[in-house]
Amino acid sequence: MDVFGSFALILAFVCALYAFGGGIAAIVTRHPLLIKSARQSGMATCALIFVSTLSLVYLFFSDNYSVAYVVSHSNRDLSTFFKVAALWSGQEGSLLFWSFLLAIYVFSVLFTYRSKNGELMPYVGVILAGVQLFFLTISNFVASPFKALGVANASGAFDLVARADGNGLNPVLQYPEMVIHPPNLYSGYTGFTIPFAFALAALLARYPGEKWIHLTRKWTMIAWCFQSMGILLGAHWAYAVLGWGGYWGWDPVENASLLPWLTGTAFLHSVMMQEKRGMMKVWNVWLVFVTFMLCILGTLLTRSGVVSSVHAFAQSSIGSWFVGFLCVVAGVCLAAYFKNKDYLKSENQLDSLVSRESSFLFNNLVLLVACVAVLSGTLFPVFSEWFTGSRISVGAPFFNKVNIPLGLLLLFLTGVGPLLAWRKTSTESLLRNFKWPSILGLLAGVTAFMFGVREMFALICFVLCVFVGSTIVQEFFRGAKVVRIRSGASWLASCVDLTLRNTRRYGGYIVHLGMVMIFIGLAGQAFNKEVEKELPIGSTVKIGNYDLLLQSMDQKQEKNYVADRMIVEVLRNDKPVMMLYPERRNFPTNQESGTMVAIYSTLREDLYVVYAGMNPQTNLPTVHAFINPLVKWVWWGGMVVVMGTIVALLPSRAAVVVLAKAASTAGAPELGGMRPAQVALREGHD
Amino acid sequence: MKKQAKFGIGIGVIVISMVSLAWLGYGESKTYYHTLAELDTLKGSARTERMRIGGTVQNGSIHRMTGRVDFVLEGEGKSLPVSYVGSDPLPDTFVDNSQALIEGRPAADGRFVAEHIQAKCASKYEAAPGGKLPATPAGT
């Protein structure tokens, strides 16, 4: 099967080569047969990558320990569930998995538009094939996942050997999130290839109009949604597994995943300026280019060990390949831009500081400044070594100092932006839209202050969250009121109806609501508490309102590991609440151990208990407990963001249908019944 | 032109305040990378800067006390006594002979006071019977 897999991979490389070279020839000659064959070759590439990936999965399932990659990342006792995850637990497999996910996207694009957009698609096909070609080169010739296990003999040649069992999967990866986090994040990373290909293709082909934007909007949102989920799942994994009580540590690899998310978010917003007003064309094209390059950079940071990180793999030569590829991409983008610069001329100018355009402009500015700050902080060790000779790194204070104010500014814009009119907003409309949200926000601030909240950023954040939340609720309320007057349906049904009529606008609001929830959770960090104590059995440790009573210790034998458990009773105000079982798992196969945090989570706060190990001197177990307020809001907010994105991806219910329905329900038409209905249908407010 | 100026001012204010915040954060958290051998050659203020040093944990040198863990870091023929005083629990991979990256400041008495420790188990996938494999620690 390993020969089969690697053969499929080589064939995929050949097909990609044809899709690339033949595609260029097709663009030059415009020969229909050539165009068709290049497209089909692109599809064949994808199919062969599927086959190759599946055969690697098969090697894991069939416990084939003659393949080096399988030996390093699996063993017989590993559960089936984690054998799938073992596919992307190492360098070679991850890169093949990258190709696999990209192939899904590429195949969908080539198939969906096989008989549409004839002018544009040959270019798109060539660009996609180019990207695939790079990853296939790596997987075939630099880091092959199908390499047989060999041992050097005296003459320097390799003898093939097979092992009875593998080394097992790294214990920190043996958690359910690890099975879903990387695919999500990679789907985000790879997904941004599609908008990149369309943007570059439109620029190269001087494709008229804003059609490429309409074409790529849904692909960008899909990639963005996966990226968001991937980041949050990663954060949740770090929280539940690593046992340090937090979920975001500004680690280089975390930062790497945030960078394309920031520019991708900026793009999703600024693209509306181009759609509605024909502005920011250069900016948008470059945002897409940069987002794609940041995705590649993210992969480079994870894979090469350029910056030290808990995630990074051992030093490897793969970094130089990625640097080379980044240079090629940047070169192509620059060349295309300078050649066809005039194609991107703006049709309008900014009119007023208090306008939708201006809010988008500042939204983009904030996201970009955040991106630059995170990027420079992450790469600081590299740059400082180049310029000063000594390697200097920056830590959390650097990132927090810049990003907290930026985050709050962004939150403010989230509330304000969608309610400003295009071009210029009148004072009356400002008053009408922002009177109640401002009053509610300030009231919430005063209340929080009276209850003893003194941390400035947390206080500002709560005020803004209430402000933004109320603007969104107000929007739903206003829209639903109009629908309700006409249809007489319940508030909930009216809200659903409203959302389905303009999925893009109301889906966007739902995403914003999710972001507000995430910010509430982030602000909770200002009130974290922690305690660490050696605890004899039968004694308690106090944290916040809770008393943790260590009842006993026990040991649990599982298939793949042995777990030492603490049995902890949680008491709140002297009343028993529940039992928690923080564990330390010892994996005999690779002599490693991992923590399993026990969390009692409510919307108010998380009680987070870690068994931090046995002190060998005193022979007492150490418990490390945290109270992390509001953390759950982050995860729930994430789910709301995903839901909102899915809503925004649904096609809006056609206006015609709505009008027909309005006419039939308004059997005895009253004048006031029809007019607001038209207000609800007003376009161009998303 | 006036409108453009307004935007310019807005953008300028944001960018300048962020740059100054970044500068403050940089001053607070900048950390130098040094090797164990370099540590002895540092002079003046460079000796009291925040820094990161990599090395191997000396076999049998880990002593756990309440609120503090002492051990000796070795490398390049040098050894350095370290006291870890950070609040995070030590990583599971922090054991005898593991590779560790310590972060903190040297104290006046020659000990190194570390606030953060990262550790990688060096021996993990190496020299397993039957073949030599590349060391590939934590995943994505």
C-alpha cells in the first residue's frame, strides 16, 4: 500500500505539472481542447491526492510498521479514532493532509465552474495547479510520508526493516479536539488559496467588473469560518489539555494562525466597499494576496522551527522551500500588480468621517495594525538577530499592550459601523440608532463599577459589549417589528423570517453577536484567580467561594495509558457541588505523561483543577486550581460565530417570493401594513 | 482636501499610539537568547536583562520545594544552578536529561531565577530498536 500511495503521489505531481504547463499554453493559444485537458488534469491531480491520502490512512489502520511515518506516530493499542489523527500528527503527514484539503477545494472549484466564467477559469486553474505543485514537490521529494523504515548498514546503503509495534502518538495529541482542530485550521489555511487564485486570475486576465468578488465571497467565508473554528478549537485544546489555566499564550504558532484570520476578516469587510462603491480595489487585491502569503508563512512557522515554540517541529530543511515559495508568490503578485495596476483604479472617494466607508476603513486599519504587531512580535527573534546580532524575543506584555486597545476599538466599530449610512450619516440617524445602545452601555458600566469592577480594560469591554449587543438586538427588533405588523407571526418567527430574507446582513449581525460574546469571555481574564498547594488526603484548599477537598487518590488502567487520579470533592459555601477527577496519564509506549484537567464550567466561571504531580520529597500530591470567570462565553461565542457564518452563506430568500406572500397575507390591506414591509426589503444595507 | 486631512489625523493617532504602546510592551518583555557559554562573557547591564537559555537538565539535580524548584542546567561544558519560581506548573516533559529552555534573570549570587520553563524530551523517538527516526515532538 505504501508503494501504491507514493505512486499515486508521483502521478498527482505529473498531472499538476500538466495542469500548470498545459494551462499556461491554453491561456496563450486559447485552444478549447487544451483548456479542457488542463482542467481535467487539475481534477485528476485532486483525485490522485485523495487516493494517496487514503492509502496513508490505510497504512495506519492496518498497523503497517514498515513505514517510518506510521512507526513514529502510531502503535497497535492506539484507538481507531486517534489513528485518523495520527495522519496529521507529524510533518510529512501534515503536508500531505494540506494537499488533501486543498485538493477538496480545488476539485470543488474546477467542478462548479467547469462551464462558467470561461475567461477567468484557465487562469484560476493554473494558479491553483501552481500551489498544488509546490506542495506535491515537498511531499514527493523532500518529506515523503511513505518512506520505508530503513537502517543504514556497513556499506552505507539502507536495509529495509519492519517493526512489531510503533512508537505511539504523542500523548498531548490524544484528545478529541486534536482530531478536529487541525483539520479545521488547515481547511482555513488552504481555503484562502481559492480567493487568492481568483484575485490573481482577475488581475492577470483584467477580468471586467467586480465579478471575481462575488465568486469568491462564499469561498472566503468558508475558509474564514474554518479558520475561526480552528483557532478556537486550538485554544480550547490548550485550555483543556496543557493545564496552565489559559487558552491563549501568544505562542508563535497560535499567532501564525491568527495572522491570516486578521487579514481575512479585513478582506471580508473591505470587499463591501468595492461592491457598493467601487473603492479600495488595490487594497482588496493585496489583502487577499497577503492573506494567502500569511497562510504559507503560518505553515512555514509551524514546520520549520524558525521561532521556538511548543508546537514547532525539530529543525528541518523544509523551511527554505517555504521561504522560496513565499518569494515566488510575492514576486508573481508584485509583477501582476505592476503590469495591470490601471485595472484597479478607484471609482469613488471617501466623503465623510461619519460614514459606512469610513468605518470600514478604520476596521481595516485596526485589523492590519494588529496583524503587523502580531507578525513583528512573532518574527522579532529572527529580525533582531539579523540586525543586531543578538536574538531577542518579546512576550505577552508586548502583544497585550497593543492588541487589547485595538480589540476594543474594533469592538466599538462592530457596533457603530453597520448602522452608519453609506457616504454620510445625518445627526438624526445617529441619535435614532445609538441613543438606547449608548444609554444601556453606560448603565451597564456604572452597574459594573458599583459592583466593584475596577480593571479599566475589562470595564470598557463590558460597556462596549452591552453597547454593541444592544445595537444588534435593536436591529433585529426593528426589522422583526415590521415583519410582525404584516404577518402577525411571533417575534421569534419574525426574526427568523427577517434573517432568511437578507441572510448576508443578519448573518453578519449574528457573527458580530458571537464576537461580542467572545469579548465578554476575554474580559473575564482580568479576574482570574489561582492557587497551588500540596494537599494531604482529607485536607482542603480554598479558592474563591469553593473549597476543594482531596478525598483520595486512585489509579485507572486504560488500554493505552495508566491514569493517576485525584478524587476531589468541590464544596461551595460548605455545600457539596460535585466531584472532579484531575488526572495524570502515563503512556508506557513512549514513556511520556500528560495532564487531564478537570473543569467545572458555568456561564459565570470555570473552576479548573489540575493534578500538578507528586512532590518526590514530601510524597504529597500537588493541586493547582484556577477560577477563570466567563471562559465559557468564548466557546459559546465561537459557536454563534460559526452559526452566523452559515446563515450568511445561505442564499437570501428571493424578494419576489416575499412580495407575493405579503400580498396574500394582507388580504384586507391596510395602508400601514404594506409600507413597512417595503422598508424591510430595502437593499444595500448589509 | 480637508476630508483627507481628517482621515489622515485619525489614522495617524491610531498608528502612533499603537507604536508607542508596542514600544512600552517591548521594553517590558524583551528577552535575549543566550547560550550557557555566553552567560559568563556578559558584562554590565547585559547581565541583568531578561534572557532565555537552553540546555539539558542535569541527571538527578531536580529538587522540588514549596513554591520553588531547583535544578542544574548543563550545556557546552558549563553548568548553571537554576531556581524556578514561576506560577505555571512545570511541563510534563521536564525530567532528568530533558532539554529545557529557561526564561528569567541571573541573580547576584550566581543562581539563575527562572519564571518560565519549556521542556522537550530529547530522547523520545531516537535510537529506537530497529532504526533511527527523526525526532518529531509536539504536533500542530
